[in-house]
Amino acid sequence: MSKVFENAKASVRQHRALFEKARWPSDEHPIPSTLEVLSGAEMVGGDVYADAKAVLGPLADEDFPHKLPPKIALGIQGVLATPTTGAIRWLQDEISAAMSMWDGAKSGPKVLSETARLLEDLHDRCTVWLAAIGSADANRRAAMLCVEHFGHRPISGYVDVVTWGLARSAIDYLATAAALDRFDEDDVDTGVYLPESRHVQIEASSPLIRGFAHVLGLVQDVLDEPPAPPEPLVDDLSVLGLLIQEDRAEVARNAEAKAREDGKTYSDPVDALPGVPSVVVVKDVSHVKRAGKGENDAVKEAAAIVGVALPLVTPPADLTATRAELLADCPHGHAIIDRLLRPLAGQDVVRNPPLLLVGEPGCGKTRLARRYGETLGLNPALYSMGGAMDAMTVAGLARGWSSGGFSAPVRELIRTKVANPLVVMDEVDKMATSRQNGNAADALINQLGVETAARYKDIYLQADVDISHVQWILTANTLDTVPRPLLDRCLILRMPDPSPEHLRPLATSILADVRADWGLDERWVPAFDGVEWEALAEHWCGGSLRALRRLVEAVLDAREAGPRQ
């Protein structure tokens, strides 16, 4: 049994109570998300009508920030007035009609992207309500929603309650649809609705779920087994030949290491430290033209990575401690932190897809990206792309120019001497769009592509470099000005704004940063006292961390000035 599978089972054992009990709304989260309800969480009050009023009530409020199309607003009022099957279906049909017009982009109401996402979620919520009332078709659609969400959940090294619940709910929804198909659906919908705990409903499907799991798991385990190893050699001369080959390889490695100490170079890669995952990022530079008189010698400048097996940074042994450390710096980014750390539980090296953090200015996107890289030992580098007029910052410059230099990822490989450093590209939504001297966005697209990154041609080194292991985090305030090809290559996560409840951990973290910037010990800049906390709470109501830092510095200035006379 693999280590990844054992780790996943250990995590489930540790949180077994969460998998066994019903998941009811709490004071902290009074309205569960549609994803949570699909995965088996109870609706508000365990009742469709109570849940519909709780979800739709804020949308009908005059102060609701999103402008809804008139027919959808009318449908919401209709469900709130008489939450019947017909009213819910009418609202869902109006949302479907509006969504089809948005997809065509030729007609229909113009809405904000945030409003569109809200209505898409409401469309799915209507499916959940109709399924609970007794619509066979809605149960089938709910099952497909579960399958769709399940396909986007990481399942290799960690299984959480939501992922597990989506798989169980999909089977339960299909079983319910099959049972309802035996009756006239119209008769079912006009009958008396009897609310029932979702946990009880799914538990009733447990025998069917166990049967599926047993059969599929049994066959898949066999299919996942590696092929049987070949029979061992019994010919004594063959065994002797293998031993001689191993001895020669060891001699070659020792000679190569000794030659490298003497300043010589070889085209063959050098072995990394035993047991440390590594990769050779530059294998061959024999074709590179020698530098002429007065020219920069790119090969010599890149000697630290040419033919050298660079180590790959491995995940920390204690991911829980790493998560706690990151949450202390960015408590409002817990969903993003979990998305970054969860896959590492089943990996031997730190590896995440290119990530694009989008959020309001000052919400802490860059701070989280930098702290993630520092905490995991990825030696992060920050590039400010706001107003970048050409591709030079990203793609480098050819050797023929006096200011020639490596591309950004190759620079970081040379600087860090690891194969998977973190490169943070800040404010990519503010890059210039002119292509007169190359475009920074186009250069990034080339470096983020899976195929192109593995054989990236650095224009300064004039050789192929494997930058596919480099970790990328991009930040933006909006997606409107980010090129679509760049969006297609990134996992897009929305960074929420910090709220007043996050004041203490954020202010404490910022205070530590201020101490470091000022070069002062904690004894000279102690923690805030009660009066100072009250002043911070009074003047910061959430939002920008830049504003919070200014307030922290103002409190420290007031502390230095002393009480007014």
C-alpha cells in the first residue's frame, strides 16, 4: 500500500467524527454554500422553504449590491412569497435564459461577472431544492453537479469531508431519481413535502455505496499495480557484467566531481545529493557559440546550473505547522492556503500549477504569495509588472546587447540553485499591451505553457532550459485586462478582503514586519496593549492591509511621542 494512500487514511482517521456526524449550519456559517449542500450538508433548518428564504432574502433587499435582471428579481420575489415547486422552476428557467444570453455575448442584460457567478450558483441551488422536493430530473442534475465538483477536488493525498460527501451524494441522487421514475413526477411534485435530514437520506444509500466502492476499488487496485519485475539473471557472466558497469559508472561520477572541483566542465550531468529529488535543467551547451571579445559569456555566468542536477524543494514534514504559520500572516486567505498545501501531502516535491490571485488592492495577495514561498523554502522572487513596457523583464535580452541578460525564471534558477523556485509576478493586469519591443504577457504565456516550459529557449544563454518545475504566482486586481491565453494557463483563485475579525493576527504580523524593517528587537517594540488595540479596532473596519500598516505605524509613532501634555 502506497505512502500517499496511508497518509490519506490517517487523515480520515484523525477527523473521523467529521465524516460520521451530520453537518448542520452553525452560528459562524448560518447559510451553507451550495457546494456544501450538494456534498451532504444540511440546508438551513433542514427544510427547503427555510433554506430558500435564507438564501433569497438578502437578494431581494434594496441594499443588495448586485443589480439583478428584472425577471430574475421577480422570480426571487415569487419564491419568497410562495416557495412552491412551480415558483422555483420559474426562477431557475429565467436564470437559464439569462445565462444563455450571456454566453452568446450579443444580447441580453449586462451584468457584472460577480453577479453572473452568483446567479450560476443560485441556478444550482434551485436544482438542490427541486431534488429535495421530489423531482427525478432535478435529482439527476444534482448528481451531475456532484460529479462535476468531485472532478475538481484533489483526492491523491488527502480526502476532506466535502470531497467524500460529493461522491456519496452523487450515488444517492441517482438512486433517488431511479426510485422517483417509478411514479408520475407531477404527482410527486404536487404531494406534501416532508423535510428529511440529508444525512439520514445518504445513510440509507450506504449499502449501494459500499458495493460500488468495493467493486471499483478492488479492480482499480489491481490495475494500478506495477508490472511484475523481470526474472533475475542467473548467468554468472551476466551478473559480473552488471557489476563491472556499476563500478565504471561510479568511477566516472567520482572523476567528474573531481574535474568540476578543478574548474573543468563536462556535458554529462552531475549527480545530486543521494536521496534528494533533483533535475538537470540545462543539459547541453556544446552548440552555444563562444563569446567574442567584449561580449558577455552567458555560459560562464550560468555555470552553476549547466549540467548540474539541481535539487527540488520538498514539502515540509509538518504541513499542519506550515498551515498555522501561513494563517497567522493571512487568516482571511485560509481557502487559498488550503488549496496550495493540500496537494503537497501526496507529493515528493513542491509542485502547484501556475496560480493567479485576483482581489481588491491591499487585500494581501502579494503578501500571501511571498510568505508562502518563504515558509516552504522556495526562495521567492518578486517582479512588479505594473506598467512593464516590453518583454525584457520576463524574457531577458539577447547577448548582442551590452545590457543582455537571462530571462526571469533562468535568473532565479541561477540565484537559488534549486529547480523549483517561486517567481511572483505582481500586478499582471497593469502590463502594457504594446508589442513594439515584445510584450511581457506574451513572454509569460510562453514560460507557463507545459510543453514550451520543458524546452524553454533562453535568448541570452541560447540553449534549452527546463523551467517546467518553476513555481509561479501571479497577482491582479481585476481579470478584465489580463489576456485570455494567460488566464487559460493559470488556476484562478479570488482573494477575499480581510474583515475586522482578522485584525489581531494581521496587526500582530504587520508589527513583526515593522520590527524587522526598523531593525529593532521585540523588547523595544512590544505587543499592543488594550488601549492600542481599541484604537486600531476603531479606525480599521477591514479592507486594505496597507491602511492597516499605516495605522500600526501611527500607533507606534504615538507610543514614541508619549502622552499629550
